Amino acid sequence: MKRKTIITRITAIGLAAIMLLGGCGSSGNGGSGDTQGTDGGSAATETGGEDGQVTLTVAVQVNDKGEYSDANYAIRWIQEQTGVNFEFVSLPSDGAEAETKLTLMLASDSYPDVICYALDKHKMVKFGEEGIFVPLNDLYEQYGDNMKTFFEDRPLYAQNAYAPDGNIYGFPIANECYHCTAYPKLWYNSEWLESLNLTEPTTTEELKEVLMAVRDSDYNGNGNADEIVLTGSPKWDCQIEWWLMNSFVPCDKTTLSYAKDGKVIFACNTDEFKQGLAYMHDLFENGLIDPTAFSQTSDQMQQVVRSDEKKVFAYAADHFGMGIDLENEHLNSVIAALPPVEGPTGARYQLHNDYVDQSSQYSWFITDKCKNPEAAFKVGDFLMGDESTMVQQYGEKDKNWGELDEPTASIMEGVDAVYWITPGFTSNENDEYNKNTWWTQLYNNRAEFRAAMSPLPAAEDMYKPESYEARLFEETAKVDDYFYPEYLPKKIFLEDSDESDRFNTIQVSLQEYVKTSMAQFITGEMDLEKDWDSYVSTIEGYDVATYVQLYQKAFDSYNSVANK
């Protein structure tokens, strides 16, 4: 594959997504440095009690990559900077178990001062209206320097942060990952394609022809048909079936729907959806889709991809590092994102998130048990600062990260890079130093902030591990022109709690049934001609009509906010 010049711009849709939320690099430093006013030692005098020390009990989700104690550099630094000590209450590392323990904890009336755990708006509002989470409005007006700056730059986040009763109950989480806007992407070995003297396919028929050529190529030269043409996983964002389905109808595993002229349409019982299943079944019957793609974990997929450089032609994943080892610079240089291919209906779409949707969670909730909500709020606001964000993600300044001698061009046009990060820095639990340097609990990771730590690499450095963000930016820019133009939010909010519960119940049932049925139709366990009508009837039995009705209500509300 010829080396490409890095794309130093956000394409039209990517730029629009950022502009919708506010300014884009207008300060010239990517929103870094002095734009977040409460970093540094100033917070210590403001949050400390008369004796200089305040202690907060904080519920956090544990993991195996670090210790939540004074042994952790980031925690130690935050305590020193704010004058506040933390006593931690552990939530399990497993998300479902953590959610269960948290719910029981809150129901028992025995919980800490602060809940530092990501919740969606429904749960935040529920616990706020129950009086467990205290309103932050007055504290925000007095001490919310960093939150105010964020909301000024991101007005849609600001509007979404308020509950129906007019209160703010939690701090917004911002993780504006540019490459995450496109998911999953299909990553393929361009060198393999070139060896067959083939070009990137642009239609479903061309894709099938290419995949058959790959299947028959004996690329590894061992005389056995053991190469894997297409693989993926039902876990994470590695579903090959959803990437392929968007060549027939725009929908994804979460919404199961799309919007047209402002109207929500359920997609998974349409003729176009059936066509997509028929196409994928044909690929499967021809040995072009790995049978384990519907059962293996993302880690297992990764092990297969990494087992042999010439083993897997293409895999579905959010980012290509979920497959290949980034230290393998050669493979890094030939793995590329395939733009979606056009199907017989004219559909050619890349699944995507907007920034607000991918970040629409909240954390650092102050409970009614907290005797010093002022100090708790000041800590939360402090954590949203730029230096705090760097320490939470990378640990010690001037060791794992630091400020560049002078601003330089970043991967995003109009935003300067102002930070360096130690090449190869990792939070790997096997690294005795790195595992206790970071604490990514609440941070303000705006798109321009990510760019501020992503200097534009020289052409010869493009395929080094430390240039990973730049490579992801480059590859994502190739596919974001194919985003479906009428965005249907994946994380919706219904003010009525009964309606919200009803919607969630129906959605979970539909998601599970559609996921299972797709795999069965593709592999032939279910027959499209014999079993389709039964499949459609089952979907109707899950009350898909109410699902669409409630989705429409939430979508109308979303549009009323987004269009202000």
C-alpha cells in the first residue's frame, strides 16, 4: 500500500458534528492550557476545611489495572491539589454486577458521599428526583468554572444535563473520540488485495468477488484453505453483520431502526433487511464469513488475527488495534478501513455516533449523605480541568506526558498540539509502574483536547505505535462521508419513568431476538423462506409498535433540543 499523506482536516460531517456542539479550536491551543481555570493548587485552599483536610467517601468501580488508594499517583496528586482525602467504596469490575451493587446500595439508604460511576440520564434523574443525588445548580453557579467553560463550548451538552425539574444532578462525561464516531469499521489487509491485483470493492457484488478471490488465494502458501476471509465478534463493536447490513438498510444493533424525514422506522422486519440477510447467508455458504464471528469474544478474535500475519483478510472492529499488534509496523502499514459498499437498494452507509450520543453519561454525583457538598463539587469541577484530565489518563507530568516546547500542528485542522505523551505509554496491568499512575473517572476529553495530544507525525513515523491516533483519524476520515444523513440518537431520554421502563424492556427483548435471529439466518440455522413470517410475527409480539411510538416521542424531543 502506498503511504498516504495524513488527512489534517475533519471532513464535512465530522466538522459539522463538532460545530454543532460549539467552537472548534478557536483559542488556537485546542482548549488546553489556561482555558480551564481551576487546575493547579488553587483548588486546595478552596476545598480544604479549617484543618486543611476534608474526607469524602467515594464509590468507584474497581479494575485489575490499578489500586484505588494513596499508592495511585493520580489519586495522590488529586488529593494534594484539592486538599481533600478520599475513602473508597468498591463497586465490582463487571458492569452488570457494579450496577446491581450500586442499586442495592442506594436502596438500602447506606451509601457514600459521592458516587463516581457512569450513569445515563434516566438513572441520574431517577436518583435525583428521589432525593439521593442533590441538585448542583447553586454550586454550579458559584464554583463551576470548568463545567461552565465546557457548557459554553458545548451548548447541546448543557441542555441535555438538566433534568425535567430544572436541576443538574451530575457532572457530564465528555469522551469525544473522533474514530469512535464510525463503528464498526471493516479493516482489511491491503497488501493481500494488491497481491491479487484487485482494487477496493465498491458494491456488494464486487465485494463478494473480492472475498472469493481471497478465499482461493492460499495467501500464506501452506497449500491449505485455512485463511479466514471475514471475521468479527458479537461483542464490543465488532459485528460484521451490522457493517454488511448497512449496504441494504441503515440500522444498527442498538436502534434497530432509522429515521426518514423525521419519522422513526423499524428496520429489522423490512424487505431490505431480508435482502441483507440473504446476501450474508450467501457469503456464509461460500465460506466467506467465519462461523466463529457470531460467538467468539473480541479478545478471541484478536488472538486469531494476531496468530499469523497472513491468517485473516478482514475483521470488523471499532479500531484496528482490536485486531493487530501495533508494534507490528508492517501490518500496521497495510491494514486499512474499507468504505461501505453499495447494495442493490442503493444503500451505502457507515454506522456512526455523534459526539453527544457517545458521551451522554454522567458521573460524580453528590449524595444527600455528603456533609460537605461544596468540597465535593469543587473536586468534581477540578477533575474536569485540562491538567487533571491529563493526570487522570497518563499520570505523572514530565514523565508520562508534558507540554511541548511550542505548539505544533495536530491531526485536526485549526487545533494545535500542545502536549507530548511518552511513546508506548500503557495502562497494562502487568506494568508495575503504569498500572498505578492513572485514574480515568471523570475527565473532559473533548475532540480538540484529544487533538492537543496528537501532533501530526512525519510521514516516516505514520506507522509507529505512538502515531496510532493519527492513523485512526486518517482511516476514519475515509468513511465518514458515508454517515447516514438523518441521525437517530441511540441513547434517548423519556421524561415519564413508566414509559422509559417500557421502552427499555421492549428494546432489550428486540435487540436480543434480532441478534440471535440474524446469526441463525446467516448460518442457515433458520431458513429465510420458511421462517421469515414467523420471525416477523415474533417481532410484532414484542410490541414493536409501542417501541416505535416511544422512540418517536424521544426523537422529537431530541430534535427540539438539537435544533435550538
